[in-house]
Amino acid sequence: AIMRYHLLTRKNAAVTAASLASAAHFFGGATNSNEENHNTCTTEKKTKNLHLLLLPTSSKHTSHCESSSTSSTVGCNSISNEERVQELREYAAQYHASLLAERKNNKEEIIAIYDHPKSLQAFYSAMESHSNMNYDGTEEGHGTDDDDDTSSGNNSDVVATSSSESVGESVTVATKKSNPYVTTQRMYFVKSPNIRENIRSRSDEFALFACPSSMHLGSDVGSLLGIDLGDIDISAFNDGEVSLIVNEVVRGKQVYIVGSTDSVTSTFELLLVISALRRSSAKRITAVIPYYGYARQDRKVMGKREPIAAQDVANMLEEMGVDRVICMELHNDSVRGFFQPKVPVDHLLPGPVAAAFFHEEFLAMKKMSKQEQGQALNLTVVACHEGQVARASEFRKVLQKLSGEDVQMAFISKSRPFGKTGTYEPVLVGDVTGRKCIIIDDMVNTGHTLNAAIDQVKESGADGVWAWAAHGVFGNQSSTPDKLQQNENLEFLLLSNSVKIERPLPSKIRQLSVAPLLAEAIARAYRNESISTISMIRKEVLPDKKN
């Protein structure tokens, strides 16, 4: 928390009183914790710059690193926690008074100093998005029945209240949610204990890297595991060739690389990272691939001369020296068979987490509409086409267990007119009249299939239509989100953040964070534990059968 706060504020010459007051609060609390209190000179060196930034420079604060069991380790000095907190509050009060006086002299409108973009709210946002999350995206301690009335996935404002004794006033800050990802409000699935502690204790044997295609995921996974991302420089030469340098020693370490292969460039970057790590004497290399590109090219179509690109990518990964692969929501599970037996492949399924998210959404809708407790939600899971029936069936099982109600099943068949190619007419198999429908697909690219399915389900009498797809592979189809947004029959589409999307997404498209799922899988793989049991539902969250 201290180092993250330093990264947020070190570029600002004037640190606001709100930042200092909140820092005093966190510094005073963190140093009393047995878990976070690392009385080492290394910790003191890392936080020296932060301490000098927060307090005025004086001889009292420039002493060398000293080891003392009764002193704080926030700065390189030997004063007590109480003294440090008091100094921070006094300095905050002085800064506040000088700021108000300066604005009063200039006859400017006094604006709450808490609105500083890099101060308190930025610190809170960073802490909220990376603090003690489980693999299903919940905070530690969630899982009690008191959390049932919490709505999830909305885009409402977040209101934070801060109070400082030195300032003598309480200011309320209202700002938009900085993290675009949604998560579940409770922990629904089995979680192995002490993930962060086990990884931290063996940080000299463990390394985590992220390719540019998954830097957003890699940083979140590192935060959940309690370690920093490895230092690696990936760029391009003037002629377009990939330039790559690993700036850390990985000899004898178990290395995990997070990188989706959603483009030719990202695929080649992942291959070269594996090659560089293998040439640097890494002990074991595991490729964590949230989105496995080319998975749809898993067979030859009769009468066509084409490659089986899914196996070709697997062969290249093996040739570069990968020891293990962790994938998420493969287009076809048979892709795992393209790797040799010496390279085990684990297949993660984010569908159960998405089912839990929809379960919370419908519970919130039920309470808002003031339906009776025993009234059914009338849910139906619809497979987007024949190839998604198995995936939709697993989604239905989880939703059925969590809700304690009967969830029906339907699917859409692609019926192409005789003698025509390229066009098809969706045919719905099943009754959806008056029901809330969730359409299941593994990925969205152009959105044509999904839009057709949404319209077909709505025209068949559905009360509302939602959709879930693990991967949003828009690529050069930048207009796909806008087309989905314009579909009046769609409530919203839930995607995972397996693929980095550069453009801002409209309100009808939400992204579910899968960083907790990947962090849990990495921790279990590192400790040689079962990964297939991640999606097991905790008995505590299941409805009481007696009721």
C-alpha cells in the first residue's frame, strides 16, 4: 500500500493535505500489523523517498537506516509511530492553512483540496481495485448473508468520506468508478488459503512477467499474489521487428508469463519471451494464455488446403521451451491434445464466475421490483448455436445451484437455406415466452451471430435478454460494440477482460475481471495443487433446501 501510494503521488510537487492525512492513517495502522511489518533495511530503503516527500526535510528525518523493534519502518529514521502520525497531521494542517490563505489572497473560489486527481481518491481507487481479492473477484470477508442486498456491476458513483483531525472538517468526495471491471460481491467458490503469504515467502524462486497484450491482467494478478511484475522491455525496431530484453535474473526460477495471443504480434512476442527466458536458464516456464488465438482453426475443412493453426501455435510454444500452459475458455477443449504429453495444459472456465455475477444481478432486480420471496425468477439459458450447448449447460448448472430454482435450457440452430452459403436463419429450439434469457457464447468478434440470436430470442417472447461471452475479440471490428449498444433488445453483454480493448466500451458492455481466477490458478500450479477444483461452489452460499 505504501509503495502504491508513492507511485501515485511522486510526480506531484504539491501533495495535498488529504493525501498526507490518509497516509498518516495508513502508516500508523500498517506498522502495527504483524503481516505488513517488515523490519528490514531493504523495506526502509524502498520507502525512503516516500517519507522524504511527505515530511519537511530536516536533520531529524535524514538519519541512516536503523534496526529497532520499537520504531516504525516507514522511513529511514527511528521515531515512533505516534510521533510520525502527529508530524504528518501537523504538516497537513500547515499545508491546508497556507493553501486556503493563498486562494483567499488571489480571490479564487475555494475548492475542496480532496479533489486533487492524484491524491486521496486515487489512493482509495488503487486500494479498492487491488485489495485482498479472491479469484472470483470479491474482498476477503465477503460471503455472509448480509451481503445479499448489495447490488453488483452497476456504474453508479462511488462516494467516499474522509475525516482528518488536523483539518477539523469532514469532506465528501463523489467521483466515477475508476476501475471499469465488474466483480461478484461474494466469494462463491473454493479458495486455497494464504496465497499471498506462500508466494511472498518464495519470491526468490518465483517470477511473473506480462506481455503487452495482457499488461492490464498481469499487473492485477501480481497485485493479488503480492509480488511485482518482472522487468522486461518489449518494443519494436524501425523495421517492425520485435525487440525484447529481460532485465531480471531468472536463473533457477519458476517463471509465469501472462499473454494473450489475439494478434500475430502478440503471438510472436509471447514466443520470444519464452525463448529469452529459456536461454536465461529459467528452471520452469509456464505460459498463462487468457485468450488462445487461432483456436478456431482446429481442423481442416473437407476439400480445402489449409493448416491446423491451433496445433501449429502449440508446436511453436513447445519449440520455444514452454513447460506448462494455462489457458482460459478454449474454443474447443480438444486443443489441449495438440500439445505433447510432456507439456500439461490446464483449462480454466470463467463461466461459473459469470453465472454468479448474473445471479447477483437478478437478485438485485428482484428486490428492486419488490417481488415476493417465493416468486421464481423464470430464467432460461440459451446457447448461441449448436456448438455452445455444452458450455451453456455448465452455466445453467451453476446458476441453478446458486438460485435454488429450476433454470430452463434452449438453443439456437443455424439453419442455412438450401444452396446458399454465408447467410443463415436462426431457429430457436425451446420456449422462452415471458422468461429472462441469458445467451451464452465463447467469443464475440463481428457480433453478427450474437445480434441475430438476441433479436430471435426477444421476438420469441422473452421478457429480457442478457448475454455472456468469455472473449471480446473485436480487433479491427471497432464498430462491434456500437452495434451491440444500438440493439434495443439487449439489456447488457458481459465479457471477460481476457483481451485488451483499447477503445472505451458503451454502457451495455461490461467486463468481468478474471485476474483473481488466474492468480488462484498460478498459485495452485506453483504449489502443485489441483486446478480443476477452482470452480467448486462453497456450501455456505448454496440456498437452504429446507426453505
